[in-house]
Amino acid sequence: MIARLYTGADGESHFEEIAPDFRKADRGFERAPLERAAGVVFSRALAGHAVDWHPAPRRQYVIGLSGEVEIGVGDGTRRRFGPGEGFRAEDLTGRGHTFRVVGDAPFVFATIPLPG
């Protein structure tokens, strides 16, 4: 499952779970269809760093590599993401979400921008 942040009809951000559409592939693997991406950006936010309400700058995947972040959405839900966990940010309008590094370690993450 992948967490998706989106802006609802109420103008607030929300989480929902989305499942990749896995299909049989070669060598015994299952794969979801290719999604177009515009590259990858690696970032680090230091321990204690926080960003108040803001919409996502673009549609993008955010995947944690080390450390932990807490994301808060407009309906009051807060979720933590650590290494190997991530989400697809699509809350491009409204007040968006909050971002807070938790624990004593920086949050190192990869951002994969998506078209449109």
C-alpha cells in the first residue's frame, strides 16, 4: 500500500491508501505499470526541522531513506514515515499539510516529481 495525500472537496488534505496495480512480469516478478517521472532529488531535513501548513509544490513521491518524519493533514490525521516508507503528495491546493522531523536524526529522503 502507498499513502496518498490529496485535497478533498472540503479543501482540506487527507490520507488514503492506494494499492499498486501489480501484474505478472518476467522472471517471476510482479510489477505495476511504469509511471512517468521528471527525475529524482535527494534531500535532508535536520532533526527538529518543521514546516507549517503548505500544499505540495507538485505531484511527487517522497520516500524516506533514513530518519523519520511526521506528516499532518487537514482532517487532523498525523502519520509517521521512516526508512523505506513513503507517500504520494497530491495536495496541491488548500492549506496542504505539515512536515516535522521526529527523533534525533535527520530525515533523508528521495523526492520523485511526477508530471501534471
